[in-house]
Amino acid sequence: MNKRPALLLILLSLGIILTFILDIMWGSVSIPVREVVDTLLGGGGEHTSSYVILHFRLPKALTSLVAGAGIAIAGLQMQTLFRNPLADTSILGINSGAGVGVAIYTMAYTLIPGLASTGMVNSWGIILSACIGAMAVLLLISAVASRLQDIISVLIVGVMVGFLASSVISILQYFSSEETLKTYLLWSFGSVSTTTWRQLSLLLPIVGVGLFLSLLMPKQMNALNLGENYARSVGTNIRLVRRSLILITSLITGCITAFTGPIAFLGMAVPHFVRLLFRTADHRILIPATMLSGSLLLLVCDILTQAPGHQFVLPINAITSLLGAPVVILVVLGASHKNQIFR
């Protein structure tokens, strides 16, 4: 048995532990590692640093851990489903659907003044509206997938849904006030630092179910990766696998987007990084490796958004794009060289 994958998985796990603790230590006020470990083990007492760790930094680190794994695995599933190296979760319009839900919630009252007021705009309303928007797109895409045999047609429909969503958001933004525009823009920048324990009580189990279901799919994804004709020849139910991957992806990304906002490039870049690192296309290895790498990368990105001794926090999309975009460019250049992007 090849020991390389096992060794790399162990190293990724150790890297997650290290960055998880570092993410809790790092911030406007640095906290010594001993205090972090003592607090996590239940011995932090009533110190101010313990309160900061338990109520602010630990929820943030857990959100990064779970959201990174979820976004990365959803990107891998979409690349396998569409057999396209540039596919990610936004390809189905799920992020766009969530964005429309939030835009309507935060800005629609400017078109209908008696509908709501700025005082009603709160985090739970944003989360609920994002979930509803993502679920609406999920139902639409599922209906389309049940009617169309060609998966590329489903891809095109997802892209068109994204354009429609952008149009609706642009119209709402044009008529909105400065305050409501700011609320929406802050959500659209993406953030893992505003999640509370109450929100995590929903985020962790929902995304956990999606990740567990993903771990059950390596055989089907390996078959799809070799082409639909091969998949049918080994008895794979293509339609069922498509619907399952779309459902799992929508469940994961819809929930994460609702709580953190859209996070760019992670779903597209991490699967390619994992393929290069592990030198394999076997999804029995790629799935757990992608989850671990996604968690590690988002924890690193969250660390880079913060500067010790300063109160500001950079938008996490600025960091994920900075790290992810070069990976995507390399993939495009490599695929173009081999003339295999549009096979």
C-alpha cells in the first residue's frame, strides 16, 4: 500500500490543529498559547482572555474549519459532475440565489416602504433569507436536471440563473439607501468572524450531514470521472448520482453561504491543489484530503485577515481570491497547453 497519501493526510491533520490554535491566538490582542490550551481544556477560569476565546475566537475558528471543508468538497463534486476543471458551487447559481434572498431582505423595503424598516434587518433575517434563496435555486436546478439528459445544459441553466440573480440585485441596489447597501455589501464580502454559538448549533449539524454524505460517494464519483458511458457500464445510476451530488452540494453551500456570505475561489482552487499534492484522481483519497485541505486553507486565510495590535479585519474574500486566483490561472494555462479544457 502506498504510504504517501496516509502520511500527507496526517500532515494535513497536524497542520489543521496548529492553525486552529494559531487562529484563536491571533487577533487585535494576542493570547498566549498556554491560555488558549488551558481554556480549550476547560481550565481557563474567569479571565477576560477566556471569555474572548470562548465567545468570539473559538466560534470563528470552528466556522472556518467547517466552512472550509464544505466549500472545498462542494467544488470537488461540481468539477467531477461537470467534468470541468473550472467548475465550482457558483456554477449552479446557489450562491447567487442566496445573494438574491439577502438582497431582497435588506433592500426590497426601499421599493415598498411599508414592507419593513432598517430596524428589522438582523443577522437571523439575513441567514433565513439566504437559505430560502439558495433552496429556491436548488428546487429550480433539480427540476431542470430531471428534464434534461445533458449535464452541460444544466450547467448553462445554472450560469443563466446567476445572471438573472445579478440583475435582480443590481435593480435593488439602484433604488436602495446607503445604509442598506452597506449591510448587503458587508455580507457579500464574506466573513467567518460573526458566527455565534447559537448559529453554530445549526451550521455544524447541517454541514456535518452534507460532509458525511459526501464521504459515501467516492465510488460513484470515480465512475463519473471516467465518463458516463463507463459509469453506466458498471451499473451506476447516472440520474440518481447527479441528483445526489446536486442535493449534497446545495445543502452544504446554501447553509455555509447563509452564515458566512459567499467565499470566492476556495471551491475551485482546493481540489486542484489536492490533486497536485496527492498525485491521484481516486476520490477515496481526494474526498477526505479535500475536506482537510479546505479547512486548513480557510483557517490560514482567516489568520491572514487579522493583524495583531490592530482593530481592523480584512474581508476574507480578499485573501481567498489572492491565494486562489493564481491556482486557477495555473490550471487554465496547464489545461490550455494540453488542449483539454473543453473536451
